Amino acid sequence: MENIQYVQYNRNREPTTSIEFLGLEAAKQVKSFHESIDIYQPTPLVKLANLAKEVGVQSIFVKDESYRFGLNAFKALGGSYAIAKKISAQLEEGELSYPYLTSEKVREKLGELTFVTATDGNHGRGVAWTAKKFGHKSVVYLPKGSAKERLESIRSEGAEASITDFNYDDTVRYAEEMANKHGWVLVQDTAWDGYTEIPKWIMQGYITMAVEAYEQLGNIKPTHIFLQAGVGSFASSILGFCVNIYGSERPIATIVEPNLADCIFRTAAANDGALHKVGGDMNTIMAGLACGEPSFLAWDIMKDYADYFVSIPDEVAAKGMRILGNPLSGDERVIAGESGAAGFSFAMEILMNPKYQSLKERMGIDKDSCLLFFNTEGDTDKENYRKIVWG
């Protein structure tokens, strides 16, 4: 197995980026919108008490987003909020609720819109689902090598969807080109020069799962959070919320990526003020994280507040999936996809493999630690999930 690589950042560095848009006030508005959707339910926070005892920590919690809106992944939180904000902005009205934005009055005023995106799977399905729920159209492009099951899941939500001949980042550029050509609304969770408003709304949309976890934890405060990253929008959203809520007592935050698509890790390791990219096909099993170019909005937050940046091989993610899918007696089973398990998988490797004892100690993980994870997807590629978990 290839080694895990990591970079540690100075926790006391002076922040340069505002994270107010990921604070409690924004969180209230975002959660209120999601609660207005007719099928909204909080996702479970699973406590793995026996696993925690086995690996020598106080507690392990997994926020299981495989239950979100019946879509087997968290991404619709961001896509739905961004689309709602976009529709509301076009109406020039402040009301942000699902019943109002799907009303006949709004449909008559706006007509039918087309939302377009590039995706590794989950984000595209979330956009397609939202467009259908809101009575609009969607066009979704997937990078080459995407699983047919993910393509068909997106089509089942009413989208016009296809797999391109490009990698993820070039597929994003193609989606932007099509949006400009046809007058469609681009809903992308990565930001670049001149495209920041919708990515910010998407990041805000993700806060709902962090608020739910915060409420479900009650008086328990996590000491460590582990956040997987593709372009970094999810990770920076949860991180920004935690900093706003916990301040200087925030949990130690680790950003985890596949070693075949570790653009954020490379950016952190270089530490030269530039964003570093990964090119080529990025053939990792963690397809949802196979992004070669970081979102600069996300990086600005992570460079200020993340403590560790980690690059892991596929074998580590596969092992984490098996641990969650085959729990110790008395613990609940969590079905985690390749990307959803990444943060958890890294933590289990350093807790269970003596080779990483010094890293575990450096990160301050001990018998009093409370570890929080977000399982961001279930078995969205069932064939591959079975292949990995069955070995």
C-alpha cells in the first residue's frame, strides 16, 4: 500500500478570509429553506460506540448523508439552495421557500428555465432533482469514465444527461461554454474569476447538514473533524461553520483527498500562494473527489482554518468502506460510497496502523477524543461498492 502523505498548517496563523457567510445567521436561513421542502428530514447522526472503544477514542460520530432527500448523497443541499436563490434573485423578491418558488404565480412570471452543470455524479443528480421539483429543465454533463449507474440516476430525475470525452475539469469548462451558448443557468460548485455567486450559495446550502449535526450532538463538542474534498466546497463549508460556532475551541480539521486527485494537498504542500492542479484522467475509485483544480473560494477558507491536508491511496478508502459496512456487534451499519468514506478511512488507518502512531500523536488523537465524520454518499455506484466491500 502506498503511504499516506500529509501537510500540517500553523493553527495560529492570521486569517485573511471572511467566513461570515457561513455563520449562524446564514445557517438559519438555509435550514429554514430546506425545511420548507415537502420531503425534508434531518439525516441520522450515527454513534459508533464499540468502534470508538476498539480504536481507543472517546466517541465516533458519522453524519449519514446517504439518507438525504432519498438521493443517496448530500449534494442536493447545495444545488437546491443555489437554484432557489437564483430564482428568488430573478424575481427580485425576498421570499425563499419551496412552496412559494414552485407556485403558479412564480411559474407564470419566470417561465421555464434550464439549469446546466458538470458533475462526477452526486451534484448533477441533486441539480436535476431540484430542477424537476421546481418545474424547470436540467442538462448534466459527466466526465469520461463515469459509472453508467450514476448517469442513469441523473436521467431518472428528468435531466438530459451525457458522458463527455473530457476529464472533470474540462467537463466543467464545457458546461460553462454550453451555458453561455444557450443562455442556460450554470450551477457549479467550484468558483473561478467572474463566477462566485452560485458557488457561494452552494457552499451555504451545505451548512444544513452541519447545523443538524451540531444540534444532534447537543452538549458534545467534537475534538476532530475529517472532511473529504474534491474542489473543496463541502469541506470549506463545514469548516467555516465550525469556526463560526466554536471559535478558538474549534475541532482540529483534516482535509482528505485521493492521491490521484490531490490538488488541495499539493496547493498546501507548495505553500507558495498559487493554486496547484492535477491533470489527466485521475482514475481513483473516489470518483466524487476526482477533481484536479481547487475552488479558490474554498481554498481561501481552508488555508486559513484547516489544520492538516492529507492525500490517501485508494486502498485506504476501500478499507474504510468495509469497516463501516461491516460494523462491530452493537454498532449500526453505515453504507458509505468510495468518496463518502474518505475522511473516515484516513482516520481509521492512522488509528489502526502502528506505522502512523506518530501522526496520530501529532494530531492529538487520544482516549478523550471525539471524532466527527460526514458520510457524503451511499452506494451511488452499487456494482463498484459491492466489488470493493466483497473484496
